[in-house]
Amino acid sequence: MYFIFTYIFDFCAYILFWGVFKRIVSMPFLISIILLIAASVLITFPMETLERGFKDNCKSEKLREIILETIGVYPHQYSHQAKHMKQMAESRFGNWWSAVIISDRGGYGMSTVYDKYQNTSCEIMIFNTFYWLGRTC
């Protein structure tokens, strides 16, 4: 007898809850929430992807390696990063290298002379910080 009562009570509670739920959350409301979420995902995801991929113009894998290694050694210390990148490039490839780092807080670098030769520069955008390492002779 007790089990039958609990089944009937559960069934009535389910029916009552479903009726209240249907009144509170109607289909147009659910559809508008789903469309709002889908629109925000469709708008923000391609913009973030374009932002990350737009400034990544690194012709040399060795220069990319120097930049990524320096970011790991000196995280969030842009003046040390620029100095270290310049020193590493000069020790590996000779003189006349420059490093420029521009973040949303300001720019740090050794020189702002732009590259004149092919395959001697690397531009990377990582976490809203622009890194440029190149030959400036």
C-alpha cells in the first residue's frame, strides 16, 4: 500500500512540477535564450581566432623558438624579455638584431628599425602582447 501511495505521489508531483515549469519557462523564452547563446558563440569565437592568427607572421622557426623560450624564462617582464631575445639572436646569428614587445600596458624594445631582408623577422601575438624579433642592419 505504501509503495502505491509513493508512486501516485511522485506522479502527481511530476505533473504539477511540469505544469509550473511550462508556465514559468515558455518555448519562446527558451528559444530566445538558445539563440542568444548561439549568437554570442558565433560572434566571439571567430573574432578571437582572427585576432590570434592575424599577427602570427613568423618566417623562421628558430626565431619563434627564441621568442617562446624567452617568454617562458621571463614571464610578464617585457624589458627583460626584449633584452634576452636580442642577446640570444645575436649570439646565434650575429650582430644587428632588435626585439620589440608591445602590450596593452605599453611597449618595450631595443630598437624600432624595421627589417629590410627576407626570412629574418618573426612576429607573434600571444595573450594580447605583440612580439617582434628581427634583423635591423
